[in-house]
Amino acid sequence: MPASTTTTAPVVLTAKALLLDMDGTIVNSDAVVERCWRDWAVSHGLDPQEALKVVHGRQGYATMAVLLPERPMEVNHAENAVMLARETADVDGVVPVPGAPEFMASLAGLPHALVTSADAALATARMTAAALPMPEIRVTAESVGASKPDPEGFLKGAAALGVDPADCIVFEDSAAGIAAGRAAGMRVIGIGPRAAAHTPTAHAEDLRSLRVTATADGSIEVTVMVTASAVATTGSAA
């Protein structure tokens, strides 16, 4: 096996604050998302596999707008309310992403916020099901007027923490979320297999590949252990 796939080299990024997506990044909710959206796609005569390609990272109404572009947005919002209620009630299979408990524990006392396309009820249900601590500062669906890939959520998270966007690091798994972080002028650490194809600043297979520490000057240092071949793709930005 080539050495590039077996050796690791650290990418070290420094920041003043960290902004965390939830689904796919710290919570694995794929089982629920796929159950609900497969059913929705079939009920509208759509290919479930094609629907699942665009659902991750967006608010439900925005996903519906992509899949049914001619449909009135008020119908999307009405169906999204029904979908949110179903997803909130269904936590079967919701588990932490590998390394999430340790990762969240390492953030205690450090400036960080949750920035999710879920509403407050759904975020609470999934974080509780995964037994993860809920960040004190949260930007949920009710807090924004536009869904990812719009940067509004991440910009609001930075503002709530009192940190310049350029001094924030985003943790994301989806194309829409990575695009939103970049549009906000932030560096993005991609988490998991979905993230790898969307050119994040650095990429980690899961949260076990990350180390978060506070520095003497009050900054946050994030070390990402990646394969040597991935370093060639993402670079070693600081």
C-alpha cells in the first residue's frame, strides 16, 4: 500500500471561535433523514436517491424548492413544518459521530456555537438522543431568513460570539454547509465522507481526527490529522 495512504501529517489551524454544524458533523442522524425524505420523495413521484443528494445541510423548505422548483414556496413551508414534526419525533438511530463526546468536552470553556438548519426542537431532540451537550449559543432555523448555503447562520453565530468571521472555523459535512462557511469568509474543516469532495480548508474522516486546545494568547488551536494524500489536496493552511 502506498505510504501516502498510511502516513499522517497534521494540519494546524488557529481561531478565536468555532462554529459547529449538527447533522452529519457531530450527530449522525442519517437514518432518520433518509427514512423521512425517502418517503417524501416517493409521495411526490421523485427518485429518492436523487432527493438524498440535495437534502443534507439545507432547511427542508429549501430542499423542497430545489426538487420542486415550480411549486409555491408557501406550500414548501407548510410541508416543512410537517416534516420537522416527524423528524423531531423520530430519534431511532440517532447517535453521536465517532469522537463527538470527546470533541464536545474539549470545547468546554472555549468560544463556540451551534449553527444548524434544524429548528430548536429538532436540535434539542437530536443532541439529547446523541447524549451531547448543547452549546449555550445556538443559531437554529428560527434565527435566520435564509437556509445554507447562504452564510447568514454562520455570520450570526460569529456576531453572537463577538468574533470577526475571519477568526472563526466552521465544522461542516455537507456541500451546502461548506459553501455557507466559505461565503461567510471562514475556514472550514470538513467532517466525514460527504465533505471530502467539496474542497474544505482541511478534511477529517471523523471527529477522532481532531484535537482542540487553548493557546496562551487566548486563541484556539485545532489540529487535524489527515492522510498525506489529503494534505496535497487541502494544503496546510493556518
